[in-house]
Amino acid sequence: MKVRDAMNPDACVASPDDTAQQAAILMAENDIASLPVVDEGRLAGMVSDRDIALNVVAEGRSASTCVRDVMTSRAIYCIDDEDVVDVLLRMAMLASNRLPVVDHDGKLVGILVRR
């Protein structure tokens, strides 16, 4: 089975231009701890509740701080045609529950969730 067969194609995403507050609200509404950051369809990074807590709240920055200023730009991801078992094992080793899925052009096509 390929990742594309197991992923959720309707991933909640943030834009680099969104505010930290907008990203936090989206995470709260969807009960998730991180969001892929997408710029012109391509994966630009990830932003997590921890990124917001440490890089906005703890530093006394404004809730209007842009996601681009607090996100992790070197996001770990998988490709949609990888074997799902291999990717789930990699996720377990990384202690990751959510992994963005991209196609070979770097376009975000979904999210794989390990339960």
C-alpha cells in the first residue's frame, strides 16, 4: 500500500503570511498540534503549538507575528508513492504522529496520521 492510499488529502494548512494566532486557532479548532505551512501549493515548513509557545508567547511577541517567523522550515515529510509501512515505521522512530505528504514536485497532497 502506498502513502497516497492511507493519507488524508484534506490537510489543514497554514500560510507563511498567517498570524501565529490564526494558526493557533486552526490547531485548536481541529484538535491538532501542528500544521503544514504551504506557500503557492508547496510545503514551506511546519508550525506547531510548541513553535508558537516558545517563539511567540515565551519571547513576548505579538499574536500577529507571521507564521513564517516562527515555523520550522526544514520540515520532515514523505512522498505520496512511498510504501506506507516504511513511512509509519519512520514516523514511529521519529515519535511523529503527523507527517506532510508531497508529490515529486514538492506540492502538498495530504497528511499521514499515525494513531
